[in-house]
Amino acid sequence: MLSSIEILILAAIQGITEFLPVSSAAHLILVAKYYSFNNQNLLIDICLHLGSLIAIIIYFQKDLLNFKSNKEILTKILVGTLPIIPLGFILYQTNLIENFRSLEIIGWTSLIFGVFLYISDKAKVRNKIEENFSTQKAVIIGLFQVLALIPGVSRSGITITAGRMLGFNRFDSAKISFFLAIPTLGAASILSIYNIYRQESVELNFLAIIAVIFSAMFSFLTIAVFLNFIRKFSLKIFIIYRILLSLAILIVVYL
């Protein structure tokens, strides 16, 4: 039987990990497997992402409402989103995405892309989002974002990695990552709403509302704290966390 407590826990995990470079999908899968949650599936995952979408829209509402001044950047963000939407749709509708949700894959992707994040964070800052965020750079970061369809990679982590590799500072890389999340999460949320409607489940709709509200609350707080954090510090703490988590998972898998 579905539990609202389970949804609350998953919403907290989603809200905290979605915008940190640690993979929210991986954490949702891990916690659900450990506690044997009955209702943790791909559909609930996407409902939780809707809450994160609402949070990021509220946080960056001034940038979004002031479209005239930010038209160029926002247009490039939409272009950068194009690679992930069709592939994500195909993987979800064919259920192929479930093949990537194993502990072994999560362990290896968390480790490998944690190392990539470490390497990219050593890159010199040579670009500014206001002056050097070209369509080409948006597409490159968007192509990297496609890898985030695999749990453990981290959408935030891989897009920040790409931004740092292209010479943007941590704050600008995170801002690009957050802007890219809006159309990406938007597309995923539309698909999830359609599937909820198709299933015609009152219980699922009620739980989805809980997931959205609490995920939005935790997501908003995380965005604010994270952006303030990376203005002053490096990404080292997240890299160490990813490596330790991945090693723990791989030990469980292979021993």
C-alpha cells in the first residue's frame, strides 16, 4: 500500500539532491531499495521533479519574467535542451530507462563522473555567462546533459562539469545548469502529468501533490544555499561524497 511518509522522505531527498552535483535519481533509487518503498518508481520520480521545477521557476522568476533583457541567454538555453528531450522521451516510453537503474551502474557512474567533476573544477575561468555563452557552448553543455539520463551521473553534476570545462566559473556553471533544468524538468513533468491522468488513480494523484509541494520546498532551500556556497568554496566536498558513496555501493555489489 502506498505511504505518504515514503513520499515525504523521497521528496526531501529529491529536493536536496536535484540541484547538488550528486544525482537525485541515484539517491531516490538507493533509498527506495534500502527501505523497500512500495511506491518508488519512475512515475513518482518525475512527480518529484515537478516540485523541483516549480522551485527553480520561483527562484529565478525575475530572470524569466524579464525575458526581454535575458532573451538571448534563455533562447540558447532552449537550444541546449533539445538533445535530451527526444532521447529521454524514447527511453521513458519504451521503459528502456529501467535497464540503467541497477546498483552497479549507479556505483560506477557516480565514481567516474565524480572524477570528471574534480578534473573540470581545476579549469581556469576564462568566460562569463553574459559575454561568452554562445549557442555552440549551450549545445555542448546540452549534449553532456543527455548523460544524466543514466542514474548516478547527476544532471547538475554533468552540466556544471561541462560549464567548468568550457571555462565558466562555478557560479555561472551552476546558473547555466539551473536554467537548463527548467525546460528539461518541464518536459518530464508534462509527460508525468499525462501518465497520472491516464492511470486515473486518485491515491496516486494525492501522493503526487504531496511530492510536488515538499519537493518544491526542499528544492528552493537547496538552490539558495548551493548558489551561496559555490560563490565562496570549491566543489571538493561533493566530489569526496560521490567517491565515498560510489565505493560503498561497489563494495556491496561485488563483495
